[in-house]
Amino acid sequence: MRDKQFISLCKEEIKNYTNKHLDKADSVQITEDDVFIVWICKTLQNNKALVSTTLNDGMYYEVTHNGDKNETYIDCYKKWENYVVRPS
């Protein structure tokens, strides 16, 4: 899959997933402009991207396209904590 096609797929799928899981009472929907690629890589026939949105919800997504099977997998993560470890 070419980069532009993969990026488009990532943005569309994450937009759809996010809108499906937003609290209906908030009456908020995001667009593909609210979805951004943090990191992207293509190795041989496979693609991988780390994706997030402009929402302040702590979510990020890992999108992997398996070129051999022509399948795309999406893992959804929530950031629970961020802390520093310094050498003693």
C-alpha cells in the first residue's frame, strides 16, 4: 500500500472509531483534520503508524497493514501515566 493511501486509511478508520466511541451527550464529532500521524514506517510490503487525535482523551492508536494478507489491524491504547526515571 502506498504511503498516501495508508495515511488516508489511518485517518478515516481512527476518525470513525473515535466518533463511534465518543460520549453521545457531548454532541462532538471529529473529522479527518482532527487525526494526525505521530510516526509512520514502511518495511517491504507492510505499513505501520502511530496515530492520535486532537481530543484531550489520552488515546493513541497503532495501525498496522499486513501487505501479504491485505489486512489492517488497529490497536487502541489509553495513556495512564507518564513519569521520569533517573539513574541513581
